Amino acid sequence: MYFIPDGAEPDLVFYYSLNTGSTSNTKLSDTNNLITFFTYISTTPDLLTPIGKYSYNAFRYNFNIINEKHFTNVNITYWLPEGTISIITNISSNIDGYHPSGFDTSQIVSGSGNFLNKKGFVVINYENEKNKLRTAYVYFEK
């Protein structure tokens, strides 16, 4: 599964879908592109209670090479009412762009507002690939 310190409950949980929002895709070469994306964060998995915004900038390489995984370096920011939380992650996915099911754990690299200088990590659940629903679990160091 994924690492949870001492079985602790997350400090924050929120949801977003990669099927909603706005995307910009810039082709850099036949096998590399830059993607920016924006959507809303919700307190519920039905996405009916928006509380903030989610955005990422991603550099994807090895794209469109047959029978090869492609790799993406992603800078993610969660824009919450109390401030921002940012992480950097690296994702590999198959040629049709689907992320493998499972969880990804990334360290918090920056924050603002109430999250300024907070240390911790974010666990992203990629289990629901059909509607690209993501669940983010935020854990702060105690």
C-alpha cells in the first residue's frame, strides 16, 4: 500500500478529477511535450463541494515511442483556502497515457499561508482510472 506514519490519519483529504478542468499541451519535439492543467479540488468524491484548485506543470518525455513507457516530471500545487501545498513527483505511464493503479507518495516541497514551512508528504490514490478521480491524503510532520 503506502507509508502512513504510525498508522496516523491524514491531516487533510480532498478529491479532484483529471477529466474536468483546462489543459494546455505544447509539443516540444516528436517525443517530448509540456502540459499545464487546472481543475477544482473538492471535499467529497462526487466533486460537488469545491474548496480550492489543483494545478500542475508537467514535462513528459519518451512520448509516442511504440512499446515504451513514457515518463513525466510533474510540479503540482494544491490551492486551498488556508494557503498552498506544492509537491514534485515523477510518473511513468503506458503509451495510452494511463497511470498505473496504486498510490504515489511525494514530499511537500513548499507551501504558503498556513502551510508555509510545513514538512510532510502527500499520498495520491490513482485507483479510479475510469473517471481519473484522484484522492489526495496530506500528512504533516508532528
